[in-house]
Amino acid sequence: MGTGLQAEQIARRECEELYDPDHVRVKVRTSWKMGFCLPDEEGDCEETAVFATMTFGDNFAIEKGTQYEVELGEKMTGGKATTHVTDIVEYKRLLVKRNLLSWSLDIPIERDDSGWMTPRCYDRVSSIPAPLMESFVNKFEESVEVSEAEEQRISRQCALLFSKSGHGVADACEAVSLFCTLGNFSEKFGISRDYLPKMSYKEFLLLKIMISKESDSSRQHSSKSGGGALSQIIGPGGRARPSRGTKVALP
Amino acid sequence: MAVVQAKEQVKQAEAAQQLRVDEKLMRPGKYEITKDTTFTVQIHAREKDGRWVLMTGPGKGIDTNTVVFRMWNYNEEIEVRKMATSYDAGKRVHMIDNDALNRFKVQRLMVSWTFDKDNPRLRIQHSNRVLTDESWEAFTQLQPNFISFILEEMNKVLEFNG
């Protein structure tokens, strides 16, 4: 468990993400060494950069721009074949041009009408020490990436969640929580991701309880109707009752 | 004869891209890297049995040499990494050739050294701000322990924030 100060920092960061989902604020601790500003976890300065949240469209456009063709070996394909690969280094450059909005450094960020950084501005922006910009970009990428551990956790929880006997998962990961909460609230009440953070928490709790009760109830119904024994015994009067045995017509 | 003229809009866009005189004269900001933004690697060595052994600091009978590197900016880093990165179609991953990366760093960022003070053959020369092939050859002629030490100290600053 973190200290009170850490808890407040985490809460502040989460609030920023919830109420300002279009921006990602990245903070890097720095110190001045040998005359230039370098990242330093124990440094006494702090620099901030604000990036536009990476959208599907941004990623699609940048990937398209940085893709190149690679020939696959004949051993792999049995003939000549090619595949498209993203140039991950060039991707980082375009990411800065597309998504870096502002920062605490003394270089103003200028954008053209299409939202891209102007070439003249990029010339100055890219002239800062590479390790400092790398730190900003890496921290921004952390907000986008799904780690391998996270993906494994999603797989494990989904195996439980979507199994026939699944009754939900304890300590749901971000993906499961988002999927269930947003899915349910959007489907039932048309509440979008933009509105959900502003909703009264009591209303949210009440509706969540109701959704959970409804889900339990429908599960019980389905187990009564089709989820029980696969075979039935037809008794007098044509009424059926469940049986573990095979279907036998009684006289 | 037809006279070809640029459209007015294009001219305006070009004008917008041109720096104003006061902006041209403005000094770089405190975060910007210039060609004078350098750092120095010091090598202390003592001759023993015909070989040079690295020492931790200056002292009696110890030779001290320096190598000056330029700090790289983000654009240069991107260019250099691109040159050293290739795609392995078999493993479906991007591979960075660290030897090539170190070579490009030395070729582009090394400014000067003192190894040429007694030996003009080791003089460092640049062409288009890149080390000439002869100068790179001279670098590779150093003892391997010197080269490893210089690369390690250079990477401490360039990759591991000093």
C-alpha cells in the first residue's frame, strides 16, 4: 500500500485521465549534467509534456506512413512472398510530430491546420537531447501499450468470464472492467464513455447492483430452461421433469 | 512566350515558413543541442609489459587522453537507430545491430581526441560532419580495451542518461 502522498498522486493522475481523456500528461524528473538536461529519476527538476491521446486514426495513419515491404525467405513460404512491416523508429518520429501538443520546455510547439507539427517547429523540437525526448516518448507509449503480463491476465480472466459455468471474475483487470461496465451501461442506458465519469456515483452503484441482479436472474432462468439435464422423462399428462437417464416414454 | 508564375497561395505559404530576421538571430533555447554541446570521455592508462592497462584515475606514470563527443539530438538518434535496425522476417522482430549502432555513433558524434598529439596519423577528420573512413580506421586501431571503455562511457551519456 502506498503512502498518503502517493495515493493522492495516483488519484490526481486517474482524475486527469478520466476527465481529460483526450490528453496524456507525461512527467520526467531531470537534472542538468555536463550542460544538458537529462532524465534522472532522482533529479531535482521536472519536465512535463502533454500528448494528444493516441487514437485509432492516429495509429492507422502513422502505421500506413511508416510501413515498408519485406521479402520473406523462400524457406519460410516455399516461394517469393512479401509482408508489410512498420518502421518502429520512424513511427516514433511521426508520433512526436502528430501527438506532442505542449511541454514545459522553452521551445514553442506550432501546428498547422491539419494538426501536424510544422517542419520549422519540429526542427527545434527535435534538437533537444535525445535521451530527454526518448523519456517523454517512452512514457507516452506506456499509456498506449498493452504489456505481455496484462494480456496474459486478460486471457486468464476471459477464460473464466466466458466459460459455461462462469459467474464473473474477482479483481477484474482494466480490460474486463471496461468491457463489462461500458458494455452494460451503453447497451442498457445509452451512457457513453464520455458521460460515465460525470455520473452520480450512487446512481452508478444502484444501476450496477440492478444489472448484477438481472444477470443472476437470467442465469437462473437459463439454467432452469436449458442449462439443466439434457434428457427429460415425460410423465403422465405430458409434463416433463429432468432426469439423469435417457429419454423413456412412459405408458 | 508563356510566363510561368507561382500561385499567390504558394508564395504566402513559403513566406510563412521563412524565419523572421530576429528569429534567425535568436540564440538556441537552453534545452537545444548545438554543435558545441559536447561531453568528454577521459582515459587513464599505464604501460605495463608493452600493453596499455586502463587505470581508474590520473597519477604518476599514467597517461591521460580525452575523447570529445557531441550530444545527439532526437532527430540524429532516430536517423542512427534507423540505420542500425533491421527486420528479421524469420523471428518477426526488429533487431538492433549494436555493433553497427556504436559505429554510427562514433562516426557521427566523435568530435576530437588527444591520441593524435604525438601521432599525426591518428588525426581525426570529418567530411559532412561524419568521421572519414581513415579516421574510423584509426579509431579501430586502438587497443580493444580502450575501444570498449570509450564506447561504454559514450553510451553511459547517450543511452543511460549520464
